[in-house]
Amino acid sequence: MRVLVVDDERGLVAALRRGLTAEGFTVDVALDGEEGLARALDVDYDVVVLDVMLPRRNGYDVVTAMREQDVWTPVLMLSAKDGAHDVADGLDVGADDYLTKPFAFVVLVARLRALVRRPASTRPAVAEVGNVRLDPASRRVARAGEEVALTTREVALLEYLMRNADRVVGKIELLDHVWGGEREDLNVVEVYVGYLRRKLGRDVVETVRGAGYRMNG
């Protein structure tokens, strides 16, 4: 199995190279985000270990660029940050798993083997409802062929509504699936629906009184 390790901590990189080689991996190394992205796009790796904080280009940007180029190699992100939002950000941009530093080497190896065992990743299906089109991989949204800029949370809300366009979706369900069960006020859902309406048109999301919201075709 061939793995790419992208991290600027030379001591950690050297230790990972020794350890992973001993575990049977073939290991390539990049010390900054630009080099890591170039290698990830050029070589068919089985898995990528990618730090978040990198010189020249951060890990989030590297994953985003990989997915935009239709490179679906499994990515395990490493970070010294362990906040829920940091983990969510990594997964939102297309990473497959997230490990906080410091970590046990045996855990890293187990996570890598689990990622390699998964079925090959495929590009998420593009969603289309009426004249609204969403490409989840690139997070690009268009209405009637005209691109519309949305935030990460707005894209997540729009995608959930589009995937469930055949039914009414309640506020609690949206809070659970889009905000990850965070104890936000239910009004935050209404606020973000308002953002979508301002950017995409008031007719895009229908309010079903007493029940929730429905995406209109």
C-alpha cells in the first residue's frame, strides 16, 4: 500500500516514515501543501495523511483542490486542534477521517488500514431540483445556469433539502442533520432558510406551516 504523508514537522514525518515502512506501507513525503497537492494529483495513492496547518497551502485547501480535480483518494487529516468545529471543517471539505495530535501510532495505522479497506470513493452525485443545481464535491451552486455563492453551512442546508425534496423536513431534523445536533436555537434554521431565499429566490424553499420546509422544483 502506498501512502503520502504531508506534514511540515520533520521529526514526526521521519518517525511516521520509519513506522509505516515497518508496517508494510510504501511511504512518500511532502513538507508543504503545494508539494503535497502536486503529489496527490500525480500519483495514485491508497491513502493520504494530511496535516491541517501547512506552509504554502493548508490542509483544507489541499483536500478541496483534490476533490475538485476528481481525486477521491482517502484522506486522514491530522491536527493539533481537537474542537468539534475543526473536525467538522475537515470532514466538510472532503476528508474521510480526522485524528488529533498527539496520537498513538497504532491508532493511526488502524485508521489507515480501515480507510484502505473501504470501497473506492466516488464523486458525490450532483443534486438537481427544478432549475437549482448543486455539486457537493466542489460546493458549487447554480440557479438557471447562473452560479450563486453560498457559505459551507448554506450549502449543507441546501443539499439536505434537495436530497429530501419529495417531503416536508422539520426544523429539528434539519438541526440534527445540518448542525450535527449542536444545541442551537431552532430559530437558526429559519435564519439560514432566509439566507437561501435571498440568494436563490423566495420561491426555492417553501414554508409548510406547523411542519417545516420543502424544496420546490
